[in-house]
Amino acid sequence: MDLLIALSQGLGLAVAAGFVGAPPVAIGATAASADVADSSASVADDSWLLIVAWVAAAGELVADAVWPGAQAGVRLARKAAGGGLAFGLVAWDELPWVSLVLGALIAAAVAVALRHVRAGAVKAGGDLRGTALIEDVSGFVAAVVALIPFVGYVMLAAAGALVARARQREQEKYKGLRVLR
């Protein structure tokens, strides 16, 4: 049962990290220190990690508010690293090392799908800062919700649907065009 709960929490935090990278790490570390995440890494509840994680989370939220159009590659790397660390923090005892890779892959896939959603919103007339704020708040709320046992599986299914939809829309973009040689 511990494995299922740890996996659920890790998956949920990795999905949330696809929205915003650092807050899921901070929330995962806070959950470990509050004994909400039973399978967490031994370092997860150290006070220095909590401080560093929350400072990084605040820094990322401020950076997104000030400069929402930051380099896409840097944002993707930040979110993937956050997904791996968040998953690893809460599920280390059950899935060491695998949790880092799995969390990074999930967060990267969600981040790429959200890039398409965000670009579509901006093309449709949305404000870049507003979409960045919605994405950050959604990621923060998703990270808190991910700590509820078994909710992470639902979040992963929803993220899978989002990724599938983004892929489908990308393929439809060039539908009807043909290559002339």
C-alpha cells in the first residue's frame, strides 16, 4: 500500500512540475517534513532543503511574473528537473533512482504539451503574463492536491490526455498540405 501511495504522490507532483518546476519540490519537501509522504527520502525533511526549496519556488514564481517569455529550453529543463526531484523526494524509499528519471520524463511531457496550450491562448488574444500566472497557480494547486493518496493517478491520466491532444493538434496543423518535390 505504501508503494501505491508513494507512486501516486510522486506522479502527481511530477505532473504539477510540468506546470511550474520548483513549487512541487517545496511542497514535496514540506509534505515529507510533516510526515504526509511516508516513503520520502531521508534528506527530504531537512530544514536546509525546505528553505532552499521554498526560496527557489518563490524565485521561480517571481521570475515568471517578471519575465514570462523566458527561454523555452531553460523553462523545460527547469520543469523536468523539478519533476524528477519532486517525485524522488516523496517516493525515494520505494523507487530510488527510477523516481528521478520517471518524474523528469513526466514533467517534460506535460511542459511540452502546456507550451502548445499556452501558445494557443496567446495567439487567441490572451496576455502572456496572465497565461503564465494561470499556469503557475495551477501548478501550485496541483502540487498540493497531488499529496492526497491516489489522486496522482487521476492527474497522470489527465496529463496523458493533454499530451495526446497536443500531439493530435500538432499533427492536424499540416493536414491537407502536401510536399512538392
